[in-house]
Amino acid sequence: MKTMYVMLPCYNEAQNIGQLLEEWEKQRSQLETEKIKLKINVINDASTDNTKDIVLENNKFNINATNIFLSVFIFPPNYFA
């Protein structure tokens, strides 16, 4: 089985990230029928809104015992400075 990795950098995307993750979830089902595993990596770059909370809430529903669909990376302000 092949794996497709999607990197989603985000900053203050609370209004959009939930819908975006839902759309990727729909694609995941289709890809799995084509024997492609989808892995989403959300990189939250110190958002000041509730982007992190929305992503983490979505993460609860997209993990099962054998396949992690969504990974979340959260960085504090100026982490790479």
C-alpha cells in the first residue's frame, strides 16, 4: 500500500481548519479504495485563535488502533527564531 503525506501549515485558521479536515477525511475513504493510505500532518505555527483546539478535537475521531490519520505539531511563538 502506498502512502500519501499531506502537510498543512496553519496560523489562525480556526474558521477553516475543521472544514478542511472534513474534506480530507472524505478523500481518505476514496484513496483507501485505491490502496493509498493518507497521512495528514498539521503544523500549527503558534496560532492565537483556537486552531489547535479544533485540530485536536478532529484528531480524537480520526485515530484507530492500526492507522493514525492525523498528526499534529504545535510550536510556541518564535520557536525557530
